Amino acid sequence: MIDKHYIVLIIGMGLVTYIPRWLPVAALSGRELPLWLRQWLDLIPAAILSALILPALLAGPTPGSLHFLQPKLLVALPTFGFALKTRSLGGTVIIGMLLYWLAEKLI
Amino acid sequence: MKHVLKQGFMAAWPICTGYIAIGLAFGVLAQQARISVAEIALMSVCVFAGSSQFIAVSMLSSGAGILAIITTTFMVNLRHLLMSSSLAIHLKGRRIMWLSAFAYGITDETFAVNLTKFQQNTWNPSNALAVNFISNLCWIGSTILGGYAGQFIPPGAFGIDYALIAMFLCLLVFQLRGNIFVAVAIIAGVLSVCFSLLIPGNSYVILASVTAAFVGVFLIRIKNQSTDGLSAEET
């Protein structure tokens, strides 16, 4: 049995999630964009990935705190090095998981 | 068709590994918050956005109102605006129906994998759509499974909760295609950490990446001016 309020919630969440995903591909694809905008969009992936990862690696157990010597950050260094050296996505995922699993066991 | 699906699987498996781990965890959490398996499935199908689904469940169990949850979801998922814009360049000539189906599957993970593949010139829009839908099915399936049986799987087994972090690290490496990109990544990372401490909620990701990318465009300008208008950085 699904609650009526829950359905309203899900429709609302679905819409506000879908619209930002939909609007740019619907409006921008097939258009010639100015040079600065193409350069800007070209830089966005590097910026977003870094902006997503770094706070996640540094975040402490409570919101608003930073932790430097924690397994997820320490494991990130060799994992990053492995990615730089091999440029293998699958390999990096496996190495990262393995190192993290070991780090959790040891620390 | 078969070929497209196979290539999709080859590209999507790191995403799926991560989604299975997080999806199971989500299912368990939602079930503990007294959300039924049918409701879990409905949310995963209609929303398909990991972090905001977690936030919604925790807000629901703390008694938050519908409007507050929807507003938070909007803020958390606004970053897809940037990802969708970056992907749009590679989706020329597709019809609106196709684009609308594609847009449904844009997440942090599918965006990062598809964009990397597009940039390597080994990808076409059909491959990208396959990655989106394979990842989507994986997410829906594992959240449902988590709702049924998640409590039997020990948390953190085999370092599985590190799968997505490792994937993002490698995708970041792929994006570092020159000094400007390295500079932008460093600026974005530092800003993001600072903003995450100062600003409540998830908008720090957008603020940090937008600012860093503008600084990057500015740096390209300065560099081109100093090399007397040689448009070496036309990317």
C-alpha cells in the first residue's frame, strides 16, 4: 500500500530532479555555442569531479568537521597514483576497494 | 543493438559495483524508516538520484514536511544542470524524445563515464544511453533488494563502499588534460572544501565548480593574450 502523501512527495522530487537534467540537453544540443562557453563547459567536468571528491575524502564523522588522517583519504593517494600510472578505470576501482578493505582491517 | 549493450556493460560495470553497494544500503535504511519495498521502488524509478534519496529518507524519518524535502532535493540535484550542459555538446542531431529519455539517466557517475568516453572519441549517443539505462536498472534493482534482504549483507564488505570514490579519482585523472585543467581541479577542490564548511546543504559543489571553471576561462584568456592571440587553448 502506497501512501497518498508519499506519491505527492515522489512526484515533486522526481520533477525537481528531472528538470535540471533535461533542460540543458533539450535546449543546448545542436546549437553552436560561443567559444568562452565551450571552454567553460570543457573545464566543468574536472571542476565538478574535484569538488565532489575532495570534501567527501576530508569529511569527518560529524558535518562541518575535517579529518586528515583517515583511511578514505590515505587510500585515495595510492589509488590516484595508480590511476595516473595505468589510466585504467576498472583497475583503479579494484585497487581502491582492495586498499580500502585492507586499511579498514588494519586501522 | 547487442554490440551497443555489450559496450554499455563494459563501461557501466564500475558504476554498477558502486550502485549495488549504495543501493543495498539505501534499501536497508529506507526499510528501517518504515518505507515499504513498493515505495522504495517508486522512489528509485521516479527520482534516480542516490544522495537526495538518502536525504529524503532521513528527512522523512525526522518528520520533515513534503515541501522541505522537495526543496532540498532540488538544491542537491541542481548540479546535474552543469553535467547535462557538458553532455549536450555530444548529443547533436538527436530528437527531443530521445534527449528526454537520455536526460532521465544523467547522474554524477553516468555523466563522468560518458563524457570521458565521448572525449576519447570512442563513444556515440546510443552507447551513452545504454550506460544510463544499465546503471538505472542496477540502482532500482539493488535498492529493492536492499529493502528485502539488505540486513544479511555486512556493511563495508570487500571495500565495496570505496568503489565510487576510486572511480571518481580515476575519472578525474582522465580530465586532467593540461595545466589549466589541473589548476581548475585544485581550485574547485579547495573551494568546495571551504564552501562545504561555510554553507549548509549541498550547493557547495555547484558554487565551487562554477567559480573554478570561470577562473579557468579567465586563465585561458590571459595565457592567449600573453602568447599574442595564438589560440592554442581552443579545446
